[in-house]
Amino acid sequence: MSTLYLLHKPYRMLSQFTDKQGRATLADVITVPDVYAAGRLDYDSEGLLLLSDDGELIHRISHPRHKQPKTYWVQVEGDISEAALKSLRQGITLKDGPTQPAKARQIAPPASAPRQPPIDPKRHPSTSWLELTISEGRNRQVRRMTAHVGFPTLRLIRTAIGPWQLDGLAPGEWRTETLHAPRPTDKHPNRRKAPRKDQRARPAAKHRKP
């Protein structure tokens, strides 16, 4: 039995628990001791981040072998075209090689919490939203993909990792899920890396409930 923590990482927060530059970290919103993140979200990205104190579970979730699909709401500059969506679905070639075909569709502006600070409408008078699902985890991949097809990303919110959903969590909120069996299946459960020191939660005096 393992406990998984589902956190809505706010905008401009690091996906780690310490920072020498004094930027916001996970320690500002989650006080559970000895947990660390499965993967990461960029400082300027928002949305679902999974954490646990179970190293094998984190490995099963984050290892590229398992290719957990990740779904994002993406606000882009301009009114995204069907041709651009088609290119994303077929796969495009970035500097580090071709991407796998993605699921991509235009959506209405989602009911997401306002970003602070908000996107400046004077600088970006025309924007649109798409839902994008990928099974890779390259550095800043979604941003590079939308820029490649001519629609730079302005806001990026991860809404799902595999079967786990953001499900209405506000920025900074988290909830727990108890797993009674390994998910997803890992044929090599002992092959895992220890978390970096800055990914581990510092001991907390109190356990704050979501």
C-alpha cells in the first residue's frame, strides 16, 4: 500500500523543495515529510504534479519505459489553425529529433484559476486554447512543439498524468490517493534512481491535510 500526493503546482514555483535563490518551492505548499516528486514541471508551467515517499512507485510513474501519457491545456498566441493541429497529430521534427504523434484538439477557454500575473491582453490580443496529450518527456517539449507550428505557448497547465487527474484542485492545493497495488506495472521494480536532495521534502512539524 502506497500513498500518492496529487498537487496543483502553481505558476512560478519550482518542482523541488529547496532553492538557494529564494524562489517559491514545493515546501511552501506541501508539508508532508520525506516525499519527492515523480518528474517535474517547469518553473513557468502549472498543474498536476505527483509525489510520494515510495521510491518504487515514483519510478514506475516517471520512468520513460512506461510512457505515461500527459495531458495539457495550452494557451497559445493567435488563433491556432487546423493545419497546425494536424502537424502536431502527425508528429513534427524538433532539434532533438522527431516527436511521436500527439493528440491535439482546439478547446474553449477552460475554467482554470486566473494566473498571477495574468497574460497581458495588450501584448497578446489574440489567443486560443488547445488540449495536447503526449507520451514523451523532453525538456520544454510542449512549448517547443507549439512554437514549431507557429503558435508560441503563453500558458501551460498539466491536467493529467496517466490515470491521475487534476480534478478541480486549485493552485497550491493537494489531495491523497491510496494505492493498494502497483500502478502502472513495472517489470523491473528495483531499477530506480534515488531522488536528488532538492527533490526530497524537508521534515515537517505538522501534517497538513488537503
